[in-house]
Amino acid sequence: MAHNQEPVTGNTLRRRMMKRTIAGLALTLAAASPSLAQQCGGDFSAWRAQIAQEAQAAGVGQRGLAALQNASIDQRVLSRDRAQGVFTQTFIEFAGRMINQHRLDHGANHLRRHAELFARAERDYGVPGPVITAFWALETDFGAVQGDFNTLNALVTLAHDCRRPHLFRPQVVPMLTLIDNGTLPADTQGAWAGEIGQTQMLPSDILRLGVDGDGDGKVDMRRSVPDVILTTARKIQARGWQAGQPWMEEVRVPAQMPWEETGRANKLPISQWSAWGVTRRDGSALDANRPNAGLMLPMGHKGPAFLVYPNFDIYLEWNQSIIYTLTAANLATRFAGAPRFDPRNPEQGLVGDSMKLLQEKLKARGHDVGGIDGILGQMTREAVRLEQIRLGFPADGWPTPALLSNL
């Protein structure tokens, strides 16, 4: 699939934006039609009764149904859902905070202590230990901070709420199933968005992909390290991980190159990146035997630079934030022996109100930025690229004050 990716030109970017617009319209129509999407909102008791019918039809017994009957709306969950400010940080800020010495030391210790388990995970599922360990570190600090929200309440709250019910409604019955079969107690606690255990997995993934690594007859993602390591590996494999293949590599970029060709999705042969002057971080030649890769510049062409391979796309199956996924992938390379990335000297970016103003101007020019939220998401980045091309700026997707003043 990566080998057939078309180059990112201005026309390519426009087609991508059009596809996103069409996809967004389809989702809107689906959400508006009860026949195409599950219902949300309205009287909670009536909604809960409907869930109970679905659960019964799926084979959930009395224990699971009783737990549902006691479930309630958690206003704290709704507050957290509407205040996700962490990804307004830049990559350097977020990675600098999350990839700290505590996590590096503890991760290295876990890789040594559980070497046999990690070897088993790679043998059975093809996922290297550093990749698993990075998720384990970022999600809960190796199980130390698993969340204090009642998981069932969190899921019914977000499934009943009409902002993103399509993400959470499918998790309610699996959660009830796990309660009913004794895998989880009804008062299980986890993250505000319904994730459970040391690598913060959703109920449907635990139900479908759970591995009883310690052989005690159940999958315990909260307390059993073997279950955590092997189930996490299986989840990553199920998302499409290719065994024995790289996921990310820090690189050095030249002062000038076709910046419009950069981006995660535009995976080109290594020989092409080499021809444009991209090298390994130490200045040596790239490995031409590696698969096609995209060049990611999370803070523009003067900031840190990474080649990302098809396996990196699996990170976006875990979390859709580019900042989080780049951090998780980079942390995995650190556990595998890579040095701290070079932040270089990126141009000043836009944050807060200035980012919202940029999004308003982009929207006024006909771009779909996905919402005026002050967050540099993928749709905003692609709109920025199109305007950079139009204005003759380096098309690296990084919004600067200069770009804002020229719109």
C-alpha cells in the first residue's frame, strides 16, 4: 500500500481535503439518522433500558444487567471530554515532558526484568519490546496511574452524550460482558474515556484480544504484567503491525527540498529522500533497503525531522493525535537505543487565540479545518500546506505568524 502512495502535490492535497469533506458529510448524515447510527441523548433511564435489551440479546446475564441498572451519568467525565488541552502543546513541549528520565530508567528496567516475556511477545505477535514498553510508560507509568473513574459510568456517560456516541456506544455491551463473566468487577476504575488497565485498553479489545499470559484462567490488564505485555502486543499486531520492520527514524533534512512532498501519508522510496538530501541524523546515508517512508516535520522544516514507516501508521490506530503518536514512537526508539531527538531551531508557531484566528481565516478561504478549536490537527495542517503553496512559502504544514499575516 505504501509503495503506491501518490506524491503530495497541491492537487493531491486538494483531493485529500475533498475526501475528508465528503467523509465528514457522511458521518454527519449518519449521526442524524437513527437508522444509520445508534441513538443518544434523551431520557437516561429509557436509554439505559434500550442498552439492557441489547445486552440481553448479546448474552449478558444478571450480573452484567444489574451493573448496568446501577450505572449513572458522571459529570466529571463530560468535563474532561470537553477540556482536552494537552494536545495544544507543541511536539517539543509534549515529548520533552513525557519522555523523562524516570520513564526511561523504569522502562529499561522492565525490559531487562521481563526479557523472556518480551521475547515471547515478539515471537508470537511480531511486536518488539521497546514498542510495547513505550505505550506502557505513556499510558499509566507502568501501571502506577490507571485512573480513578468508574469505567462503566464513564462509558455510559460518553455513549449517552451526543458528541461522540459512535466511539463509546460499541464499548458498553463488551464492558457488561466482562463484568458478567467475572473478568472485571462492576466497580472497575480506569481512565475518564473508558480505557482500562496498565496500557489503557477498551473493553472490546480486552474481550477480543485478551491474552492470559500468566495462565491463571483470566485476563487481568490491571495487575498481571504477563497479561499486560502479551495482550498489548496482540492488540498492536491486530492493527496491522509488520514484524521485523522499522517504525520511525530521526533524520537530518537539507536547507532546501520539495517540502510539499513531506507528510506521513506520502510514503516514498528511501532512494528519493536520499536524492533530495535527507540523511540519517549523523549525516550518513539512509538505508536503501528499508521500506517506503514519509517525512514528518511536526514543527516545520527547521524543527525535528523523522522518517516514518508503514508501522508508524499503527500508532494512529491507538491514538489519533500526531503529537502523541510521534512521542510514543520516539520513546520506543529511545528504549531501542536511539539518542534524544535534536529539536533544532523551529520557527515560532501559533497557539491559543492566534491558532483559532488562523483556523477562522482558513475556513473563510474554503478549507475544512475540522473545527475552530485552537489545535493543530491534521486537517488544519493540510489546509496550511495548501495556503503555503499558494503563497510560495515552504509547504511544511507548520503555521507561523508570517503565514497568518499573509492570509
